[in-house]
Amino acid sequence: MVFFRIIFLYLDKQIEVMRDNMLGGFIQWILLILTTFMTIWIIFQGWLIVTGRSREPMMALVTNALRIGFLSFLAVGFTFMGTDIGKLLTETMPK
């Protein structure tokens, strides 16, 4: 029985390390894609304003940009809490 317990603890530790690495990498990829799309959207909106094709008021653009910026800020905040999210998903919730 002790032999199987040692194997189980080893495999459990390896799975935990792999899970933490995958969660961190996944969050970084999402953040990279989000930042890229947000930058492209801001450039496109600026191009619409400069060429005079924008049909919405400037205040709507500012409001939308602030909302997207706030959501991006929250996404960045979650990347710093990646270990807490991993702990929530593994230790707090039942196995």
C-alpha cells in the first residue's frame, strides 16, 4: 500500500505543476489576444474619426473605450491572481 501511495503523491504533484503552468500560459495567451484586438479597435475607430466616417458622437467612443479599457484592466488583474484561481479550482471545490 505504501508503494501505491508514493506513486499517487508523485503523480498528483506532477499534475498540479502541469495544471498551474497551463493555467498561466492560457491566461497570458488570452491577454495577448485581448490587447491586440483592443489596439486594432482603437486604431480603426481613430481612422473612422479622422476620415469623417464615424456616425456616433465622440462621447460614445470615449465611453466604449473606457469600458473596454476597464474590462482589460480586470483581465490583467486576473492574471496576477492566477495562483488563487488555481487554488480555488482545486482545493476549495470538491474533487
